[in-house]
Amino acid sequence: MKMSPNEERIALTMCPKPETDCNVTLKRNRLTNGETVKNHEATTQKNDESSIESEYVPRIKWLDLIAQIFIHGGCLYGLYLVFTQAKLLTPLWAFATIYTSGFGITAGVHRLWSHKAYKAKWPLRLLLVLLFTITGQKDAYTWALDHRVHHKYSETDADPHDVRRGFFFAHVGWLFTTPHPDVVAKRKAVDVSDLEADSIVMWQKRYYIPLFALLTIALPVAIPCYLWSESLWVSFWVNFNLRFCINLNIAFSVNSVAHMWGQKPYDKYISPVENIAVSIASLGEGYHNYHHVFPWDYKTGELGDYPFNLTTGFIDLFARIGWAYDLKYVSPNMIRRRARRCGDGSHVWGYGDVDISKEDLTELDMMGNDEM
């Protein structure tokens, strides 16, 4: 099996000879996970092509494309109405809804359900799943599954929004094109037994369509009409299309912008970056280089206080009242250990992943005890 150019660069540049066991471990983990590592720059003869893989030709999913055109076109019209017809409270309500519901993504489906970075009692889980539903970004089960696949197989053909295919694909194109066969295969391979055991997650998955109609469309649109007599027409385009589109594109920017433009203080050999603008817009999700190296840290970043990471403050608040607990974080010693092991953590999706070293796992399990 040939190594990709990225892997060869890591082996030759990143890891000195005394530490080549880092690359051996990485290759073993990838082989264990059944990952196909491809050299996209290699030239293969026609006689060998039949033994590799039939060529993947992406196709447009037209219904999904039409939906994206409607959402984004309606967003522009909603923005026009904000400046021409909407009452002042209407865009303020849309803005408040965008950032309130955003915690359902950041604290909920991302840090809690995708990465198991902390645990939550049922009232908080219910609140988070309702907030997440308002954002309209699929059900929590499907979102978390795709996000685990993204972390586990980042920057490979199995990555659902592989940034190697360009900004547009990573941002939104992946939603209306047929996935690579490797994505389909890895969705079936990643462990989601914890999600299936969560009754709130499965309840939302089972009733997602009526919940979408109620919480993504009806509730945000109806409140301005009822409380300050906004017209239904204006409220729909502002509080559904405009609000929904902004919510989507903030989340999209983590997959695109935060994988392309910024600093890489923790691992310069992977695509995720530290992007403060994305972090402000997404309630603290822009410290992406750190997050891909240490995905189980409930803060998703080493630096940045509450104003630049509101989700951490949100989780800390509920930790104080006991609704959030077992918050996992990364110690300075763990950061140094990871750097000594070549700093590669891009193929770990979160706490409980088999690729976490025993040393790191022991320290994580000790958190909260006196010896920490």
C-alpha cells in the first residue's frame, strides 16, 4: 500500500528516526479501520486500474440543490425586507434566534453527542436537542455520525466534506452531491451505539419532520406575528430563510474557512486552522487546529476566554447547577506528550475512540479525582 504525499512528508520531515513508531502506529490504525490511503498524484497504468477501484463520478442531488437555492435566494430577499418593510424587532428576533439556537449545535450535537466531551442530564439534553432542531440541520443522530466520520477520516475520500475538493465543496457542495463510496462505507463502520442508546436523540430522529415544521419554521415565524403584529410574509422570509441561511453558513464555515485560512500551532501537517473570526461567529468553534488534535476537550480550544468561546461558558454554567458533568479537557502535559509523538491527532473523533493512547485515556479517566 502506497502512502499519500501528506503521509510521506510527515514521515520524512515531522518525525525523526527515533520516533518513527508514530508513523507505524498511524498506519496500523488506518489499516485496522479499513482505510484506503491513496496517492492522488501517482500515475497508474491501465492494466492496474481495474484492480484498484471503479472511478467515482459525483452526481448532483437535484432536490437538495433546489432546497439550497431556495434557502439562499430567500435569504437575499429576506435581507431586502429587513431594510424596506420589517419592523425593528423582527431582525433582532432573528439575530437572537440564530445565536440562541446555535448552542444546540456547539454544546449539543458537536461537543456532547459527536465527541462525548462531557455528559449531560436529560433536561439539558432535551434543551439542546430542541435548540438544535431550530437550526434545521438534520437530526442529531445523522449530524453526529457524519461528524465522527469527518474526524476519523479527515482529508481522505471517506471525509464527507473533504476540503481537498475545494472551498465550495467543503462549504456547501457536499450537501447536494452524491457521497464518495468510502463515505458510505465508513458511515456504517463508525460506532454510534451511544447515540442509539440515548432516548432523546432517537426521539428527535424519529419525529424530525414534524419537529422541523414546528421548531424550524412555525415557531420562529409565528412569534413576531403574534407579539408585535409583523406580517406573515415578512416574518417568513426573515425568520425562516434569512435566519436559517445564516445559521447554516456559520456552521458551513467551520468545514471550509476553518480548514483553509489561519494558524496551525498544534499540527501544521493537517488542514484545520485556528480562525478567530469563525470562532466569534460560531460561538467558539473556530479553534479548529486544536480541536482536530484534541477533539475530546469540551472547550475545543486551549486559548480564548468566554467572549470568544461562548459555548464553553454555556457548558460551565450548566456544570455549576449539575446538569453538565464529567467535563473532559486537555492538560499541558497531554499537549507536550502529543507533540513528542509527532502531534498527529487528526484521526480521533472523541472520547472512547480506540486510537486514544492508554496514557491519555488514563489521565482523562482521572479527571475530577483528587490525584489530578
